[in-house]
Amino acid sequence: MIAKNRVAFGARLADQGVVQDLIARSRIEIDQARLYVQRTAWLIDQHGAKGARSEIGGIKVAAPNVATTVIARTIEVFGGAGLSDDTPLAYFYAWARVLRIADGPDAVHRRTIARLELNGKTLRGGAGPAALASAVPPGRPA
Ligand SMILES: Cc1cc2nc3c(=O)[nH]c(=O)nc-3n(C[C@H](O)[C@H](O)[C@H](O)COP(=O)(O)OP(=O)(O)OC[C@H]3O[C@@H](n4cnc5c(N)ncnc54)[C@H](O)[C@@H]3O)c2cc1C
């Protein structure tokens, strides 16, 4: 990990609070997105793709957004080198950004999700507590 090796302003990047904050935020957001994807896959297994339309749109927004954010933070930690051809980071960033358009623009997925939510057509039938509980996989804590 570059943060453990690179020294800037007299300290290892890994020892700087700002960098630790970037690392922690990235870990949290990656795990959130991963769980969202796994839950969506579970919903597709249970109800088919049509039944999980909101979640499918949601992960198409969430996952590439997390990717662009985390890659941008990584570029930040690498400094100018992160934008050079010495690393593939700028290339990775561009492709993560492509996914936010190529598989449907974020705005279009969000519009779909909002319409499903407003029309009570999500699997939860809205955001009430009882409906949320019914979306929890059996055998798992709510
Ligand atoms: C690398 C790449 C690969 C692709 N692969 C495929 C493929 O395999 N199959 C395929 O069918 N298409 C593919 N596309 C096309 C892709 O789905 C479209 O580029 C995308 O849907 C946006 O359409 P558009 O380019 O016509 O932009 P526009 O429709 O002009 O949209 C421009 C912007 O306007 C906004 N916008 C547009 N419509 C709405 C709306 N209804 N509500 C809110 N905001 C809106 C969004 O911010 C959007 O980014 C690919 C595109 C790229 C770049």
C-alpha cells in the first residue's frame, strides 16, 4: 500500500490523519456497496430481476460511484504520480466513470428508483418499518 511507503512533509502518509480518514471512508463505502450488491443478488434469486428493479438500479448507481470516489482518493494519495502513466489509476478512474453513463446515466436510475418508491412498487412496498422487516432474509437479524 502506497500510504505505508510514501513519506510527505516528514511523515509516512499512513501516519497522517487525513490519509487514515480516506482509508477508513473507503473501507466503509466499499463494504456498504458490497452488501448492497449481495442483498440485490439475494432479492433477484427470491423475486426475479423484475422484483428487484429498484435495487438493481441502486447498485448501478452505488457501485461505480464508490469506485470513482475510492480511485480518486487513491490518486490523491499517490499525488501527481497518480495522474501519470506510471500508474493505471487515471485509466481506472475513467472506466469507472464510464460505467456511470454506459449502463444508463446515474440520473436515469435515480429517477426510476424514485418512481418505484413513490408508487409503492419496491419489494418493501414503501419504507415503513413492517415493510422493511419483510425484506430481511430469513434467519438473519432485522
Ligand atoms: C463506453 C460505452 C459503452 C456503451 N455500451 C452500451 C451498450 O452495450 N448497450 C447500449 O444499449 N448502450 C450502450 N452505451 C450507450 C449508453 O447507454 C448511453 O450513452 C447512455 O444511456 C446515455 O445516453 P446518451 O449518450 O444518448 O446521453 P443523453 O441521453 O443525451 O443523456 C445525457 C445526460 O442527460 C441526463 N439525462 C438523460 N436522460 C435523463 C432522464 N430521463 N432523467 C434525468 N437525466 C437524464 C444524464 O445526466 C445523462 O448523462 C454505451 C455508452 C458508452 C459511453
